[in-house]
Amino acid sequence: METEHQTMEQFLRWAAELGVSDSIDSSQSHDSCLGHSLSVSDFPLAGGRGLGAVRELRKGELVLKVPRKALLTTESMLAKDDNLRDSINLHPSLSSTQRLSVCLLYEMSKGKSSFWYPYLFHLPRDYDLLATFGDFEKQALQVEDAVWAAEKAISKSLSEWKEAVTLMKELDLKPKFQSLHAWNWASATISSRTLHVPWDSAGCLCPVGDLFNYDAPGDDHLNTSQTANSTTNAEEAGHVTETQSERLTDGGFDGDANAYCLYARRNYQLGEQVLLCYGTYTNLELLEHYGFILEENSNDKVFIPLETTLYALASSWPKDSLYIHQDGKPSFALVSTLRLWLVPQSQRDKSVMRLVYAGSQISVKNEVLVMKWVSEKCRSVLRDLPTSLLEDRVILQDIDKLQDPELCLEQREAEGFCSEVRGFLDVKNHLVNGGFCGKMNRRVSKWRLSVQWRLRYKRTLADCISYCNEKLNHLI
């Protein structure tokens, strides 16, 4: 049986033959598409398999070029199979993403006879996107907005599968490729791995290019004019950052080169992992679309319940700007709106409004009320959740024990776990010979992500309480 290293070498050779290259030198050897700038490496603490720098790379330098003919798109797959093209064209009501999902499953069903087999072989066989969560993992998110997001993702995937089943039957796919499980896999592959192309809203699967792991955008995404014109007021500067809506990428399809071109987003040293920014996402969005979260994510947001009358006052800012940053600091829009809301209506004159829109403190008394209100609201949210920060940390430790292949658990030992862990074991009832089967290990991984997400959510609320208390200490 071929080793993973051997099949990876074959894949890189296949990609090189299609013109994929990490070098601008067109005479590069076809033995591999990598080696000049990048290499496939393992980064166990930072995303697993990824691409590392084999030399020093400069910010903005072209590090990978993938010709259009190497991109896996609906267009490229239809061009290679008349039967697939004719069948797809009979179902114009399907979305572009559904069409690409069917095409992907169709190619997977061909096995080694598929032109794309060297690439398809290396695709993950399981994903941790919200749409793949079971009921236990979904409820483990605890926060209403997150549970709702999971329910919506699961429902959407089910609905799209039902709409596409007829086409898959017409293509005579094997039953396992027509299943909801297979559909969830294909949808997750497209959601987590496709890159934008101008001719198809479903995007493209980019061989080698999708080996880059994710790096969240930082403050360097603001352009020069924005930076130069930014105010010295820290909160106002924060507001400029928050309202930046442009999705960020480190490359794109170059029509002149007829290829997908990817660039170094910063300087990299030899051996360092080269990362790609997919865009600005909260942790919940990362979990929904990519199946992971970041412990430190400057784009993460926590939304707390707000009174209806407060939303009415926030007309100058979009509702999604009223949040708490991951570091615990309330957003510019949230603080400004609360300052105005806590001023008696009879006192909301022009001078007050000017201070509000400038992001300035109205008065010490008003600022104290704002900080106390935010702090108490965060405490209220934390009190209403089923588990505390400390309990979640213990649960994560217990989950780690369950996932430890060196640790063989007896049933009596499992009884010593916290109630949520015991509940998982009771529901799944798959603790066999001290461990789990592969399927249950994947369930544990999804459950762990749920606990990690809610723990990060609660930490933000706790940090916000600390931030407010610190502010109050300076004010009172």
C-alpha cells in the first residue's frame, strides 16, 4: 500500500504537470510543483498539514500560481464529461453551490478513473462545520445565537440535499454518494476549501492552494489613506476598523495570467508556516464555514441582549456593530449608544449629540452608568448559561482524557467525570474497551469545539466585566 508521503509526491507531480508552481521560473522541474518557495509540512499546533517557507519570503511576493486548467470547478468538470454536463443542464433550479457539490460527488464516485483523483485522494474525509453537528454537539454550544446558527446550517444542508437527490439518482451515483452524509461532506468541502472566481459564485477548488492554513486579518488591512486620516481618539480609531466591511484575501484569479495567484501576506522566515487570510470572520463564522475556531481572534464578537429602545437610538450604526470585542472591550458603537440611551430624553440636546458621535465621554456620572450597565448585563448572561467558565475548563480536561489514546478508561472511572461528559457517554454509549470507534472520536472532536467556542465566549464576557471594573475604579 502506498504511503501518504508517496501519494503526496504523486499529487504534487500531477499538479506540476498542470502548471501549478511556486516559482516564476517556467523551466522548473515537473517532479514537484513545490520546492522553490514552499513545501508541505506538518504544524501540529497550528492547523496540522500546511505549507512552510523553504526560503525567506517577502510580503507581497508571488508564492503560488495555479493555472485555470488545474482549478476544479463546475465548468472544468462539465467540460470533461458529456453525461454530467447534459444531466446538470436539466436542473437549472439548483444553485451554483449545489451543482458543484453534485459534480464533486460524481467525480468521487469514479475513484481512480477520475482525472482529479490525485487531488481528491488528499481531501479530508470528515469536517467539523456546524452543518455536521449532531444534536448533542449543537446543544453544547449553549448560547442561543450559536445554537440557532447550527440549526440553520443543518436545516439548509438537509434542504439542499433533498433538492439535489433527483439529479444524483439520474447520474446513477452509488447509494453512499447519494446519502445525506456524503452531501454534508461535499458541501463542507466546498464551504471550507473553495476560493473565489469571477465566473462562478460557487468558487473553485484549488489544488495545492487549499493547503494554506488560515490567518486572521490584523490591523494591517487598513489602507494607507484610512491610516493617515484616522483620528487619535482610540475609540474612534476602533470604529474605523469595525466598519471596514471589505473581505480580505491574499490573492485572486488573475485574468491576464489565466491563473489563481497567491501572495505572501507578510515576511516569512525559513521553516515558518505560510498562511492565507480567507477573510474577516468571528469564531462562530469560522466554525460554521470552516470547522475551527481561533483562541485569539481579533475579529471575534460577543453580542449581548439589548433593550428594544436602545436599538432605536442606534440608527447611526448597524445593529451588528453593537458588540463586545474578544479582549472584553465594548465596541465604539455600543458605548456611544449606551451613553446616549442613559441620558434622560429631555437632556439630549445638540451638545450631547456632538459628544456621542465624537465618541467622547458625556459626563463622569453617565460613564459610570454605562460601565455598570454593561458589567451587569455580562454577569446576567453568564449566570443564565448552564455551565461556568471554571466548569467548562474541567469539561475540556475530561474531553482530553477521552481523546487520549494512551488512556484506557474503565466505566467506573468515567463515572468520575462531570455531568455533561457523563451525559455524552450515556447518549452515545460507545465507550468500548476504554475508547471510542473512529465515528465517535469525530463526534468528540465536534463536541470539544462546541465547548471551546462557548468557553471563549464566556471569557470575553468575563474580560468585559474586568474592563468595566477597571474603568469604574478610575472614574469613582
